[in-house]
Amino acid sequence: MPTVAIVEGVRIIFYADEHPPPHFHARFAEHTAQVKIDPVEILKGSLPPNKEAVVMNWARAHRDELIVAWLDMEADRKPAKIE
């Protein structure tokens, strides 16, 4: 489960052998959300409202890099860190 970024304390994680649609997991303390990459939206779970807003804006700004990370995971490659 590679962490590709930490956004204001929220870990952005990809898991191997995931199912479509392309998505990532965002973890903050006891909160977890599964976030679709395109369009950016919460598929399930939740984050505190202020953290959710930050993660959603970050994901929109890094959509292309997130798609590359998803494709890397599908190809059994470790995704690169996203700044």
C-alpha cells in the first residue's frame, strides 16, 4: 500500500489489485475515504470537512499524476511520489 503523498496530514494511498474505477484512499486519523480520480468525488467513506476540501482540491490539481499512479499499480509497479 504505497503512500504517494501526504496532504495536510492526510495520507494518499494506493492498494495493489484494486478494482475500477481509478481511485485512491485518503486516510486521516480514524477517517478513511475512497476517492474517484476522474471526476474527483468521494466513492465511500468520509474525512473531516476541512480535510475533505483540501484533498479534493489537491486531487483535481494532480489528476494526471494520480492516473499515472493508478496505471503503475495496475502494472505491478510502485507509483512515484506526488508533490
